[in-house]
Amino acid sequence: MAPTPLRRSGMRLRQNAHIKTADGMAATGPNSTQMSWQLRLIGGLLRRGVRARLQHATDPQLVRRHFARAARLWCRTVPHTHVLPVQYMAATAPASALWIGASLVHADRVLLYLHGGGYIAGSPQTHMHMVARLARMTGMRAFVPSYRLAPECPAPAALQDARAAFDHLLAKGYRPDQVVLGGDSAGGGLALSLLAELCQAGLQPAAVFAIAPFCDLTFSGLSVQENAERDHMFPGDRGPFLARLVLGDLVPEDPRISPLFAEFPNCPPVLMQVSESEILRDDSRRMAEKLRATGADAGLQEWPEAPHVWHILDGWVPEARQALRQIADFIAAQG
């Protein structure tokens, strides 16, 4: 089924009913029993492989190697992609990033994308193909920076580096309202923490999208328990272990790592996508409620039985392309 555009008010979806609308009401059309066979198959493989491995993982270096290997095996190349590695000055030292474009690009807007990986893994390289698909769909260049990872560099190091990446784009001549922020998982939470900082500084970006954002290091969302067995990838009881690696000297409620506790004055439009079956589901639900309470145009799309950040499986499962198309439509709607 072809995706349909989003309405600006409430981000209400009119079709594509394997997702839910922003207010949680089911749309009309196919239901979750009609999910693709590809998604069912890969979901089962993730449960037997990734989830089983993460249940007992204690070495971040090993997690990083497995993540990088999986990205090389599973992430499919987008035709006509141009990738340019660059160096720039981050918070405390030179940092690396990838400029990614696909086909023709608009020079007056840029996508700043922050990769996921639980703040302990991931890189621009692990996410470059998914970002290239978004670049192709939106006609935008994407800037995908590296950021320091925990436990070697705990919070707020990642946020400091994300802000440095934003400031680098400003130094390159972009205005704040020419930048679209995005990210997935920890990168989605990082994008929202950066958004709060920018809103408080009067530097609002054009828009923000977050894919299954990690918003609450207290792990207080009901879905942490409700989806502890349903989540394809993450056991619900590993949260405290990850928090110990990531937090450093911060408390779990610090908005620099848990944007659920941040303030967002004059917030631009935000879109979040999450799976109903993952432990981070309620991070997105509560984040959407918080943003709407401030008057923000905050949309939430929920997809049943999808694995965490299924978007990265673009080219393998049709639901990945459909979700990315909805993000591209959201960006286009911001003009």
C-alpha cells in the first residue's frame, strides 16, 4: 500500500493502517495480522540471535563489533549515493562525520542525523545506508557525525558532540531553521536532548524526527515491563546495567541524557515512530504527551510487532520503506 502524506495538525494518518495515528486510534485498513512475511521472518531471527546475545552482553567492545558486522551484512546500499568523510572540531577534540547525498540535493536544507546504539555502540557507518535512503527521498544532504561513546566517555559527552555538530553546520552557513534533526534509539533521544537545548537557546531547527527514541534512563515506562518478553531485541531487565555504563556522574533524570525531563519552549514540529511491541514504546508515548502539553505539533506513529528501528532493514522488509517514506513526507510538509 502506498504511503499517504501526513496532516500537520496532530500528524493524523489517513491510511497505512498497520500503524496507528498520533492519538493511538487505529486507522482503517489492514491490521497487524497482515504484516509482511519478511518482517515476521526477520523478527524471529532477531529474537533468536540479537536478543539472546544481548541478554548476557557485558563488553561494549564486543557489542560494537557485532553491531558493525550486522550493519555490513544487512544494510543495503542505495544507488547513486555519495559519501564524503570529513573531520571537524567537536566539543573537546577533532571528530569525524559523513556527508551523505543521493541523486540531486537541495542546497538550502540539511539533515543532521544522530545514530543509535544505546550510547555504547554504532557509528555513522552503521547507519549510512538508511540515512542515504532518507537523503534520496527528501532530496537533502545528510550530515552524520560520530560522537563519543560510553563507558569510556559517559554522558553528557554525546550531547556535547551533537551540539558541536549542529554548531559546525551553522558555521558552514546554514541557519537553524534550515536544519532538520533526526536520530534513532539513543540517537533519537540525543536529538531530543539537543532539541531542548536549542529551543532554550532560541535556535529552533526546522523539525525533528525520532525513531524509537531512548528518552528515559530511569526506565520507568510501563512498556519496559509490559513488553519485556515481546521485544524482539532487548530484554527488559538489562536497563540498569546500561544505565551504569552511560550515566557517568549524571542522575537518570538529567535532561541531557533523558529528554523526557527536559523543557521545550517554542518547539518546532516533531514526529516519532515506535513499535508497539518494544520496551521503549512508552518513551515515545510520554514524550509526545509532554511536547503536546507545551503546544508543540508532536506526531506519534506506532507500528505493531516491528523490531526496534526496523527502518534499518530497508530493502529487506516493506515496512522499513513505508516508515521512511512517512518521515520523508513529514519533512516535506515543513516546507
